[in-house]
Amino acid sequence: MVHTFEVLVDIKEFADLMSNTFHSGTTRYEVDAESKEKANGMALFQAKSEHPKGTEYDVRVTRFLR
């Protein structure tokens, strides 16, 4: 059975490899998946495709929506 989960992903992007300057933010996703683990993986994949320069991703399922 597929459920909808709210997943938040904290993303840290550095300006370049030689710099300590970074940008961080949180992106919210609604993911349809069979389990929390699959929702985590799907949100991580989506975050990496939307933010390819990201160096750190912290993924967490926050709510079961339906």
C-alpha cells in the first residue's frame, strides 16, 4: 500500500572546493512510497537532482500525510 509522507531535506552547498563559504537551506517534499525508508531514498534522489552542487544532505520523514 502506498502512503504519502512529508520529507524534509537539509542541504548544504559550498561555493567552491577551496572556500569555507556555504549556503544551507531546507526543502520540503511530499513523497508517495510504501515505507518511510523508501520515502527517504526518493526524497534524497530528488534533492540531489535539484541541488547537484550539494555536499551534505540530511533527510528525515517528518509526517505521515495519508
